[in-house]
Amino acid sequence: MQNPLRRPKGNPPPQRNRDVERNNNDDGGYLAKDVRGHLVAMSGEFVGTFMFLYFAFAATQIAMTLGMVVTGTLPVLRGALLFPAQMLGGMVAAALVRCMFPGKPAFTTTLTNGTSIAQGVFIEMFLTAELVFTVLMLAAEKSKTTFIAPVGIGLALFVAELAGVYFTGGSLNPTRSFGPCVATAEFPGYHWIYWVGPFLGALISGGYYRFVKFNNYEEANPGQDDSHHPQDNPQGKAE
């Protein structure tokens, strides 16, 4: 009598077994693992930028990529790949809002209330520096309060927009200004300030972040987070 649990000769092994064997023998795909990682990151950046800016433009986050590259929290290659994805996401979002909503577009960033070009550069620079440094300290730095980083970052963005929206439009990111300009086919002569200002702000905050890290900023207030100094409280007891 034939054993019902025994596979007859000539029949191929179950598909599940072949899949397991294939996964064990290769890295699972035609592209190299690092290339697939970059593609996933780029697509995620595009989708995230699109969704964020779509609703932002319609109603009228990006942690500045350059600041994370400067501080070493984001690899240079990954940053270079994410930047065009962000720009494309901003352009698509602005174009859709331009087509779907009637009336004159109100989401462009312009200098208003007598703000000069020089003032616009510095306003964008300091507002971006404030936001990027907040992102670096609350999100890039890991601590017991990292889980509420979005709250702090959101408040920092709100304060920055509150201070800058009536003077420069509160760009804080080249994508925020470039996308609407492409969608409306109108570039003001001072459009460059929305690139120079945020980049300078990212460099300033990134440089200061490296400075406080190099000088062990957590030692300025010992015990503020036991995860930074486990040797100070090895039993995890409250002081």
C-alpha cells in the first residue's frame, strides 16, 4: 500500500519549499540589497513629501535633509537620492492643487510687508535653523522622550511659521517654494533666497549640533536621562 504522506516520484516539490530555498540561496530580487533600499527610501520620500505638501498647499515636513547629512545622521548618498525625490513630490503636489482648486493659487512664497531680499535670507536662515536643530535634538538624538518628538517638532514648525509667514511666506525648505513656482510657471527674481536661506540654516544647526555632541551636551545636566549615563544609576532607581 502506498504511503499517502510520501510524494510520488516525478512531482515537483511544493511551491512553499521552493520559495524558502530560493530565499535562503539569494538576497531576494534582481537588484542589489543596497539599491533596493535606496529605491524604497526614494519612493517613500516622494510619497511623504507629496502627501505633506498636498494638504499644506491646499490649506494655504520636511526635516531638512542637508542638516542630517552634515551631522552624519544620514549618509551622503542617501541624502543625494532623497533630495530629487523631495523636489518631485513638491512639484506634483503643487501641480495637483493648482489644477483641482479654483481661483488664483495662494500657496506661493513671496516677500511681503516691505521685507527686503537681505532680510528674507536671514529670516529663512534662522527659522530653518530653529526647526532643523529641533529635529536633530528630538528625533536624531535617542532618549526616553523620543516617542513624543513629533509634538516638539510640530510646535517648532508652528512657531517658525508664525514668525515668518507674514514676511517670507515661511518656506524653510526649497521644496516648499520651488514646487509652487513650477506649478504656476512664475519665478520671482529673489526665488534664490528660498534656497540659500534654508541651506545656511541647515548648516548652522548642523554645525551647532556637532559642537554640543562633541562636548557631551548631556553632561551639562547630569541625570536628565538615565539612558545617557547608565553607569550613574546602574540599578535604574529613582534618585
